[in-house]
Amino acid sequence: MPWLEEHHPDLVPRYQRMYTKAYGPAADRKAIGARVGRLIDDAGGLRPRRDLPVPRWRRSGAGQPEVPPSEQLTLL
């Protein structure tokens, strides 16, 4: 936690209590998962629907080089 100690020393005691193990408390992980799930839903899911506008923070694909289809190779 060197970065946290240097930039936010007031948070160090709380983080040391929360992260005595590799992962934070189950209740915190569940709350974060729910929040991230809502963000994903608001963005159109993991595979955004084409009828939704592209968020301004996501590239629309315009200007991206077109990738040619790949060739299926045989084993023998």
C-alpha cells in the first residue's frame, strides 16, 4: 500500500481492516457487483444492442480498419 500511504494516508487504516485477505468483505463485493451490473445494463448489456445509441465514451467503429474474414485451416 505504498501509493495509498503516500497519497491518502487517512484511508490506510480502513483499507488494512477491510483487506486482511486477498479480497474485500463479501457484502462489499456484492454491492460493487450490483453497481457494475446496473452500469452494464444501462450501457446495453455485455453485447450492446444496435438500436441503442453508442455512448460518447465508446468508439463507434468508424475509422477502424476492416478486418478480412479469416480462413479456416484443415488439420491434415
